[in-house]
Amino acid sequence: MAQLKMYWFPGTPIDDSPLPEGYSFSNYKGAEDMPAWLEICKNGLVPDDADEKTFDNYITSWDDIDPLKDLFFLDYNGEHIGTVTCFKFDDRNVGDMHMVGIRTDFRGKGLSKYLISFTCKRLEKMGVDYISLTTDEWRKGAVKAYLTAGFLPVEYDMNMENRWNAVLEEFGIDKIQMVYNDGSPYKTICRKGLVKKIKFGVFGAARGKTFMNYCKEFDDAELVAVCEANSSRIDDIKENFDCGGITFYSDFDEFIKHDMDAVCLANFANEHAPYAVKAMEQGKHVLSEVLPVQNMKEAVELIEAVERTGKIYAYAENYCYMPAPKKMAKLYKEGKLGDFEYGEGEYMHNCEDGWHHYSLCDPMHWRNTMSAFYYCTHSLGPLLHITKQRPVKVVGFEAPFNARMMRMGAKAGAFAAELVTLESGAILKSLHGVGPSKNSVWYSVYGSMGRLESAREDAEAGGVRTLYANLDSSDGANDGKSEAVDTSDSLSERSESAGHGGSDVYVMFNFVQKIKGNRNTDVVDVYEAMDMFLPGMFAYYSVLEGGITKEIPNLRDPAERDKWRNDTTCTDPKNPDYKCIDSYSKGNPEIPASVYEELKKKLDKEDK
């Protein structure tokens, strides 16, 4: 788990207390001082079996550090009993306070404040913009000393604000300014007991349970309203939640008036966009389940509602936050992959066993009328989220309607594939569908410095929880070798029991952070949501037009939106105002009513 980071800014008052009698500072002079340095650092700063090699790894191997100039001791009667390393980074005007330690037998005397003030004075004279340090929650004495000296918490990695809320609670500190990694102000944060919870309403109590569970398990969110027409689902919530503060609705227009900050849309996937617009117009932030829209008219209306209302819209494409693709995104952002060149994503899901539950045995249910191309964001979304590039062109390929789809009552091709060109010229391949014979969730990306790849499900190596990296030291070095990469982070333990490889937790966590004003949080905004969905829609148009390459509209451009503002083309036959096209490129297959009758019998039997 990432360490806590703190910054001290020049001009902050410095404790100018004189050293107690017998104490003084001295410089590190060479190998003769190494045993004393190791002895001081062994309790918490270096391993207990640390040796000279450990010293070299921690200090002398750093390009920015010259131990003879930057490493100092606090002495008592000439004996080294404390140490600090303070230096300025060569490539930026930032100071660093590192390896602050007091020998075990001298701890508890308040001596660390002298090392801290010594460092701040020295680096302030060097004209640094700020001084940085890292530490851990368990080093309670050190954390308290840094806070007392005027160091501020830094928001630089996932869950930092929540971790600092807990630290402040432990020390009884009501509030403190937090800053971003570049030193700019974030906001004033408070201790855990004073944190304001974000009030949530959930529309749709089936899939919506994942959002409700977050509110139940995490301290930063509170479930206050649920909209659901199915009474048995309401009964289930009442059995599993403390419902004292929850109001239940069956009518969305009444539900949306409830006093809440945000709405999670977990209703039918072909109905997300109009409800998202309604919610934002009522002043609510929106977290929308898959899919974001079902036609271009909805896409334009959704984007313009976000821009008009200023409300936060986040797309709940949870596969972006599965352990492997989430780590891929982090490594790519850090430059470890080099220039992005190619990526593959698969979401092949044999849904036959559960389809009668998902589709409610209704021939007109959106799952039964949806094109194979439209549910593309589980395979394509993580790749786009890694690259942060816009897709510009697509070619589609459709697998035939098969016996499995017939048995399910689904009227589309069994699965689909897209070849997508990104704005940089890089290529993505997306494979997805609900009618293959076997499951596969898998991602692989190539860059100029190597490859990142999740494990295959059949490999029994943890699947998408496992990531293999084969990365080179530089472009052209070709010196990498495949090795497993740790995909854990500060939320991994808490997300283990959550759905979809723990990714459901990250969707809500990031949305909450965004509402709280954190610019670093990792959400999929409305423009990226369109980038994830539109390639599937236009890949279907590609197939319908004989496999030609289709340009993908850039809906960030208002002029481009105008071309599509009134395009209602979709495969949903339920809306009489929309232009309905076949779900399958060769024409909707004839599925006998008896198929749905048998599925209904199966459903009724299982529900008893």
C-alpha cells in the first residue's frame, strides 16, 4: 500500500527551540559512520538484518543524494543517536526529507522535532518550492511530529483522503488543509467523525444492490432512497439493510425529488439516458450503469444535459477497475509501456444458464432485442480507459445467430468483434457477446516498451486478477522478461468480496471522490462513455453496409453533434418515436413463442 505523503511550504513557522544540552548536529563522514546509521534506522526504516548493501540501496544509490553533503546526524555527547537525509531533487525545485530516525533508546524524548526543524531551515534557505516526505500510519509519533511542524497531507494516490480522515480522528485534529501532488491546494479535510456522507438514491433494486452494499460498507456514503416497482425486491432490501433512514418509491418522478446528492441508475440498460437527464435537471449527480445510451439522439441529449447542468456524470464501466486492467492503466500512465501500439479485450459470456432470469422470458426485453455489437464496453472500455485516446474509425464483424441464442430467445448474432483505430493510429480489437460456448474475460496491450497481459480464465491463474508484464528498460532494448505484477492497492482488501473482481467498489468509491471535489479521481465521464459505446454502434452499421470502415463521431464537438441530434436509430422496438432496425444483420430470426414459454416454466420452477 502506498505510503502517506506530506509537504511543508516555505513561510510555515519553524520551531526554533535550541538543542538541549549535550546535543549537536554532524555530517555523515563515510564508511566509519555506517554502523551507527544502520543502528538508528533498524527500527522501522530499514530491515532488522540490514547491512552495508541495504545502506547503499536506501541512500547512496540515489542520483539526487550525496551522503557526505545531505546526510546528517543528531549526536548526544558526540555519539550518533538520530539521523535525517535532506536534499533537493536535481530535476525540480523540491526538497525532500528522508530517513528520519531516532535510536530506540532515545525515543520518546521529543528529539525528532529538532531533526525536522533543522531540515526545514536548511532546505528553505536553498529556495525550494516545498519539502516532501513519505511515512506510514503506524509511525504514529513521526506522523504527529510532522503535523505539528506544519507538514500538510498530500492527495496523490487512491484512498489518501479517507486514510487521512482516520489519522486526524486518532489525533483529535478537526481539520487540516490537504494539497495535490503538484503542491496546489485540494481542500480542507476533517477527521473521520466529521466527514459528511454523500446521500444516495438507487433506481433499480436488482443490479442496484451493488451500490447499496457500498453505502452499507463504506463511511463516505449513505443510502437514503430506493425506487423499485417489484415488491419482492423491496422486501429483500428490508431484510438485509437497516432501513430506518431509507424511503422507498415506485415512481421515479417522486423518487427524484428526494433530498439526496446523487442517483445510481440500475434500471433497464435501454432506459438509462432519459432518466440520467431527468436526474441532473433535478440537481442530482448521476452514476449510470451500462449502457449509457441506445442511439445518437440520446447521446447528444445526455452530453448536453451534463454541460448544461454542471452535474457530475460517471459511467459505471466496472471492468475498467478489475485488478489487471486497473494496474495496466497505472503502468501505462507512468510510462512503463512506452507509446501505446495495440490492445485486445474480450468479454465472452455464455449466458445460457441465467438468461431466463436476466431477460424475464420477455421476447421484447432489451436483452433479447439488443444487437451483438451494443454491449461492447466491457471488452473495449478498459482499453480506451488505459489509453485515454479517442476512437476515430471502426470495422465490425458479426458471428452468426446460433442454437444457443435460439434457446435463450435472443435475436442477435452470438457475438461480435470490432477493429478500432485510435487517434494516434494505434489499433484495438474488441471481442464480446452473450452467446459463445465458453467464457473469457481477458486483456492484452502492447507498447513500444513491451506488453501487459492478464491471465486467461482457463489458465487457472486468477484470470483478470492476475497481470503479467514483459517490459523493456527502454524503447528498443528488448531486455524484458515476463513476470507477475502485484495488482493490489489500498482498496483491494475491502473490495475482495464485491462483484466483478472487486471492481464494483471502485466505481462507487471514485464517484464519491469526484463529488467531494477530488480532481485526481478515476471516473469515466460522459465523453469517455460515448467513446466506449459508439464503436459498437458504428461497427454494426459497418456490417449492415457490407463491412466498410465507419468514422466514429466526435461528440465533444457541438458542430458534430448537430449532424446526429435527431438520429433515433436503435434496435429497441418498444419506443414508437425511435427508428427500430433489426437486431441481427441478416434479419431478426424467427423464435417460436414456445421457446419463451419453456423459459418461463424454468424460471417459475427455480423461483419456488
